[in-house]
Amino acid sequence: MSHKASISSVVSRSAALLAEQGWASVDHCLADDWAGALASECQLLEEAGMLRPHCFEFQATAGERCEYRHPGRSFVDLDGAEAVEDLALAPNLSSFAREAAVPLAEALVEQLPWLALAGSMGDVSQVQVKLQLTKGPAGSAPCHYDTSETAPRRQITWLLYLSTDWKPEFGAELVIQPFLGSRVAVTPCFNRGVMFLSDRILHYSLPPSREGQAHPRWLLTVWLEGELVDAPRGEAWPPLLQRLLAPAVYSKEYLSSLECSMPDGPALRALRAAQEEEIRSLQEDEEFAEMLPDLREAAHQTPTDLGMCEAERPRELKRKRMEVDKTGPYAEQGLETDEPQPPLSN
Ligand SMILES: O=C(O)CCC(=O)C(=O)O
Ligand SMILES: [Fe+2]
């Protein structure tokens, strides 16, 4: 199968669910030999020192911005002119933006015209492509939307997992949380693709299990821009309002996923304080305060597909965190490492 046909088939297999529920997961996403070729180049890039640590700027104290490093995540940009020259040792990955992202935009424009996507017709300037590696105890991602103040036009996110030996017991699932909808944990197994609407799918990832911490977790990420980001499509809550309210509606998830995603230290403390402040200001807002209890109830009444009931979630995350602390570098920092692990369910 040609690469173009492989991509067109991904879109055909995702389109109906994308329109209906805002996200879709597809197994055997790319043609097997293509996915295998991409996967075999990941390690080469890491060995050649091409991956950069994931860093972010954040206002730690009033007025002062600091740069923090996320110890569990690193990446290499695959879009842009320099990618092709610098990544000669990984020819499949370096041509991925051209061979996958552009046909992806074209197929989506054709099959889902209401998305009003940019980036088709060979224009890669509207396409962002990254290879990401998550590894170790702090490899997870906190609750977030991919459309944000710094990326206001993002419309489609496509994640393609590339670790050939990934097993469900390694944990590190991607959790998809549509607003007031059912939550689903997706195992990041080889050649599984997850596509979603960046402006309305809240997501995060769970920490890897103790066994999973030793395994690199590779993913390709493609973001496409659109002309109609945030345009309501008949849902009860417009996307902009969903993103505004989510930190308060899913406050527990925001805080516990943040807690798991970073080692203790100034960065986590600054992020946690900012997250708590955002939640507090929503709770104290006169207009929102009235609707929040109902929204929280509605959010927690929806079924989840996490293999555990809602009441056990914080406990489960804490258990994972404790596993992480026991074996990880943070064990030395005086965190509660000797507590017996609570049973998985009771
Ligand atoms: O690590 C994952 O599975 C999700 C990554 C993600 O959400 C992102 O890069 O925006
Ligand atoms: Fe994301």
C-alpha cells in the first residue's frame, strides 16, 4: 500500500467516530512495514543525541518567569526545513511530515469538510510534527487541551504510538475525557493511532508502572490547524466554555495528573499553586459557582472505561505515584516511600 493510501485509510477508519464523539482510536494504523521502519529509527535519533528535553516557561513568583525542564519527556521537531537535513540517519522519520501530515490534511478536508482544515494542498506551514519520547517515572502528561493560548488554531491532534514491545501492564495509558462524556484509557501500543479534535478533547496520560518505567514510550504527534476552531457543532457546551470550565469540573483529575507528571520541586510547586488558583477563581466566580455542583455531578456520573470505578481513581493514582517514588530518583527526597501499597480495589 502506498503511504498516501495508508493515510487515507486512517482517515476513513477515524472519520465517523471523530464526527460523533470527537475522537477515534485506530489499530494497525499505518501499513505495518511503514510503522516498523519509523519505529526502528527512533532509537537511532536518541543515540545520536537529537532529542531535546521538553522545557516550558512559567511564572514562578510574581513577575518572574523561569524555565523548567520536564524530566520525563523529550522530543525532536520533524517539520521545518532543517529536519530533513539534520535527520539524515532517520530518513523515514524525517520525511514523515511530507508523506503523512500533508496527505492526512488532504484526506480530512475531503472526508470531513466541516472541519475547515488548513495545511492541505502541500502547504506544510500549517502542520506541526514531533517525535516524542516519554520515559521514567515522570513520563506522564497532566490534563490539558492541545488548543491553547499559544496554539489557538489547533484543530486536529493525531498521536501515533511507536514502541514495538509495549505491553498493557506497562501503564502510561492516554486518558481521553470528552466534556461530561465517558472517560477512556487507551494503551499506547505499537502502531495504534489516536485522532481527536484539539479544541474539545481533554486528555492526560497516566504514569508508567514500575515495569513500564524502564521502557521508552515513543509517539509521533501531528497537529493540524483549522479555520473553525471553537465553532460550536450543536453540543450543549461550546468548546471555549468547555476549556474554561474543565479545570473546575475535573479539578481532582487536573491536580492528581499534575502531581504524577513531575517530580517534587520548584516547578511542580509553581504549577500546582497556579492550578489551584485557577480552580479557586472558577469556584468563586458568581456565574460559574452556581452551575459547578451540577456539572461535577454530571461529569462523574458518566461511565468510565478505565477498568476501575470512579471512587478508586485517586487511590489508584496515589498507588502508582508510590510505586514511582519507591523506585525513582525521588525516593531520596523524603517522600512517603515506605507506606504499604493499598490494594488495587476495596
Ligand atoms: O503522551 C501522550 O500520550 C500524550 C501527549 C500529548 O498529549 C501531547 O503531546 O500533547
Ligand atoms: Fe496533548
